[in-house]
Amino acid sequence: MGFSDLFDHMRRKPIRATEVVVEAKGDASQSQQPKRGLAFYLEYLAKDKPALAGSVVIVGFLGFALVEGILQELASYLKQSPANANYGTLLLPSNPINLNFAQSLLAPSFRDFPNYVFGTNFQGQSIFSRILYATPHDAVASLLVVGSAIFIGMFVGTTSGYLGGWIDEIMMRLTDAFLALPAIVLAITISVLAGGGFISLLIALLIIWWPTYARFFRAQALTLRNKGYVEASKLNGSGWAKILVKHIIPNSVDPIIAYATLDMGTVILTFAALAFLGIGVTSGYPEWGFESSAGLQFFPQQWWYSIMPGIVIAVVVVAFTLAGDRLQDLIGGRINY
């Protein structure tokens, strides 16, 4: 299955934009052919300005996080000191770790653009550079947590919904047990027990995030298990595992894709909120939420210290919301043009 077929499969209703195809040799005859797959989505984005803006922010966020993350890992592998010039700071206006108290609490300005565009913190470090330096952590958290939640929820939900009986009872009671506990409190508890730090917080978020996806996949499996093609596969002698892989799971992913896009913004917001409380913060490494928290003691006189990281968090979360919302409309067939 190619990319075009994959994108077309995601839409439950065949929504097509048309293009004019001119025959060769200068013939005047023209025919209408549907635009397929990725071409349709790109044309749709060009028409929907909020979705286009959200997609641009998401691509920029994930693209920069990928490159910056690779450079930071390379600097760590080569044992380069973060306080000195290294590969991890190659793309940044200034070193986000070095202290420079002579530049402490400078207001946002275009001097030495873009270094001071967000101002500086109490230690004289560029807030803009520190936000950029922290981007890989937020991107990794959103991708890893949502991806793992989909994988675990897919296994638990489809198996539970399709097989039913005592397997469904056991798996759903386990899921309900996780859903009954306050997610933030559970994440804090697990993170602290796991030793604190970024990895511990990731583990905590992984543990609390999968039950919602398990419920989604179970609902899809309950709807699909009595479909004609599933019954036909049973008559052909296919086992339950083959039916899950071939029929149930592929036809369950449509609504999950859109929800996962929305959910990535929720993960970033949750991650930032926990970092704001000091949970999962790695010593010497900036985090968006913790940067905002550190500036509260200087608010409102030096408002930029806490406000600027908050604005960045809001922009990225809203971008995922806009893109995910439009993707839901497309997949659900609610957009018709």
C-alpha cells in the first residue's frame, strides 16, 4: 500500500477535489480526474488557513526537534561540555547553559536578533535559546508517549473487544483501575518512585496514557467483529490473531489517527505542567514548564521570564489542536468540497 492509498483509506467518505487533465497532441478534449491521497490533503490545507498554520508550526517544531536532538546526542557522545561551544548549541543564538549576570533580566528586544527576542532570565541566559534547546525533550515526550499508548491500547483494546468473555472482563477492569486514579497524581507518584528526571517522567506518562486508547480500540473492535468480511474470514478458517491483524486493527485506526494528533498537544501540555511543578526536570537541562515556573518570583515586573515560555507552549498545543480537529473532520467525512 502506497502513501496515496494510505491517505485515501483514512477517509471513510470519498472526498475528492478534481483537476483538469488535457490530452496530449493539443486535443481540446478534457477529462475530470480525482486528486488522490497526499495531493488532496495538501490542496485542502491550502484552503484551510488555520489547519495550514497549525501544520506549519507542527512541521517546524518536530523538524527542529529532530535536528537539534541529533546534535545534542552527538555532543554528548563526543563528551563535549555543554558550557562550551558544542554541536548541541550550533543552531542556537547563544549558549543556553553559560551564566552571564551582566545581562540579567533584560527585557525582550531586537538587539542581537534573535538572541534577546524573548529577553533573558535571572542568570543572564537567553530565554529564546533555552526554549530552543529544550524542544527535543517535548517532542520526544509527545511522540513516545502517544506512540506507546497507541501500541499498548491497540493490543489490549482489540483483543478484549474481539474475544470478549473473561478476557474482556480482566482487561477492562485493569483499564478501569488506571482510569479511576487521578492521572497527574499517579504520574507524580510513579516519577518520584522511579527516581525523578526526564526518563522517569516518560515512564510515568507511558503508564497513565494507554487506557484511553484501549477503550477506543475496544469500541472499534466491538463494532467490527460482526462485519461480513470478518465472518467470511472466520469461515475461511482464519484464527483470531490473523483476523485482528488483517481486519480489526487496520479498520480501527481511522479515528485514532486524528485523536492521536490532538493528544500530542495534550501530552506536551501535561509534560510542561509537571515540569512547572519541578517533576521530571533534569539538572542543567532547561524545560519549557520549569522555565515558566522559575520566572514567577520576578512576575509581573519581569513578565517575560514566565510569560514567553508559556506562549510557546500555548502556540504548539493550539497547532496540534487545529491540525487534529481538521483531520477528524476529513476522516469523518464532515468536510465536503
